[in-house]
Amino acid sequence: MTSPRYAVLDGEIVRWEKATVHASTHALHYGTGVFEGVRAYYAPEEAELHVWELDAHLERLVRNMGVLEFREGPTKDQLWDATVKLLRANGFREDTYIRPLVFLGEGTIRVRPQTQRTRWVLLTVPLGSYLGKKVVSCMVSSWTRLSNNMLPPAAKISGCYVNSLLASLEAARAGYDEAILLTKEGTVSEGSVENIFLVRRKKLYTPSVSEDILEGITRGNVMDLAKDLGLSVEERRIARSELYHADEIFLCGTGAGIVAVGEVDGRQIGDGDVGPLTRQVIEQYDLAVHGKLVKYRNRLTSIYGTAPLPLEAERPFRETDPAEP
Ligand SMILES: Cc1ncc(COP(=O)(O)O)c(C=O)c1O
């Protein structure tokens, strides 16, 4: 990866190389951070970068800071302001991934912090397709999805992602593209970094929020778009064997987009390709994130144009080290 020129550290735009923290940082030892993954899509015909669902992502991030009982940290406006400024500073002319992370910094070696400082970073990197394929193969992981009473999976806590990593490593070692994790009761939860939908007899099914999932923003988008298409969607418990009987399966997430699953545990799903309903949902999503559906245009934030910014955004940004790399 070629490094972007700038990052944000504690609200200041700094050169990428300067966005570093001390080895005693609490989050490095204990995974005590909350983060988001946001996407911006580049529209070459307008020479414009549009961020999809920025408000929803920042809202979720700020709410999740409360789950870890962070007493301080950036406000939604500060995060919004910094995101827009950083994207403008880096000036990418391609699809971009945005990673805000709020975490516990230096202060104590103990697990329970007393005077811990909350710090935050914001990174933006060019990123194309996450899984790199239109159709992926999956295995049901031998790792159980962590459950709500262990670590809240919905809170996007850094430490939770060791669960995703283990499942993803296992799947890759076994020759699959992605893992599907089950709850401790053995019902379907989600992919390592994506929510999951099944299609059966022209109807969509997805695990309920109580199934130890991250309640994905893309999952919500899929439900909205499916309704527009006249498709019915049901949130419920899904048995493992329903995966093998599905007509179609797809995974969805901000990073991954919407990706068809052609195989689970060596069993072909449908004809092993992108199914007809999955294709419709993918096409609608693609139109929405590229600003081609009027109904969803208000979920986009334009970066290089004259999009209205929250109050603080009018302040000129301070580059703590403006020198070129
Ligand atoms: C575990 C997990 N599930 C689902 C998702 C999809 O969430 P969203 O659509 O909000 O990106 C993610 C996203 O990174 C994730 O990490």
C-alpha cells in the first residue's frame, strides 16, 4: 500500500508517519478501542468523492464509546469535520476506506483504567473490493461467534476482532474465501466482517440482532432496498442446515460490499454464481452508493464540492507538520 500523505491524530491533521502512539497504549495491550469502517465512492464524471452513510457510522461510533464507558473523546461533529478535512487533504481520486478509531491511551498497565486518556485517530486509504471476488466460498467456522454476555459484538470493539481473525485465518487455511460463524446455540450469526442474507423461495432471511451480530449499516441498506424492490425480508434465527438449502446466499458490509456466496462447506449454493435476487440487490446498492437513486442521495456526503458541513468545519485545518513527505 502506498501511504496516504496525511492522517488525523487526536483531532490534528499530521503526516501519515507521525500518526503513532506509545507502546504503553492501553488499547494495544487490551483491545480497548471502538472503531468504524466507512466508505467513500469516487465519481469520475463529477470528479467528486461521496461518503456513504457517514452520519450513521459516526452515530454508531459515538454510541459505542459509551459501551466502553469512555468519559471523554471526540464528538460526532469533530469526527465529521476531521473526516471531511482529511479526505480533502489526501485528495484521493478513487474509492476510499475511512477508519476512525477511538481508544484508551497511556496511563496505566492495569486493565481497569483510572486516569486513562482517550485518544483517537482517523485514517483514509484507497481500497477496492475487500474480498476481491464477485462470488466467494465459505466454511462454517469451528470458532463460535462471541456472544453478547462475553463481549458485545454490536459495539465494534477492537478486541472483538480477534474472534473474526481466528475464523478468517482458519477459512483461508482450509482454502475458503470467508468464514461463517455460528452462535453458541449453533444458529447462523454472520461472516467474519459481514452480515449474511439467505434467499429461499424468493424471500430474504437474515439473523436477528439477538444472534450476536454486528447490526450492520449495509444490512439496514439491504433491507431498505429489498423493500423498494418489492421483496420481503424476515429477521429470525437461522439453522445451520438452512445454509445448505438456500437458493441464494450473500454477505454484506461496508468494506466487502455485497458479495454472493457460491459454496458453503463444499456444497454448491444455487448454481454457484450470483443468484437473481442477489444480483438485483447488488445493482440497487451500487446505484444508491453512487448517488443514482434520488431517495438515497441524502445518505451521501460530497467531499470536494460544496456540501454543507457541520459548524466547526469552516475552521481552516491546522497541519501540525505541513512538510511534504
Ligand atoms: C463483524 C461484522 N459484521 C458485520 C459488518 C457489516 O457492518 P456494516 O454494514 O455496518 O459495515 C461488519 C463491518 O465491518 C463487521 O465487522
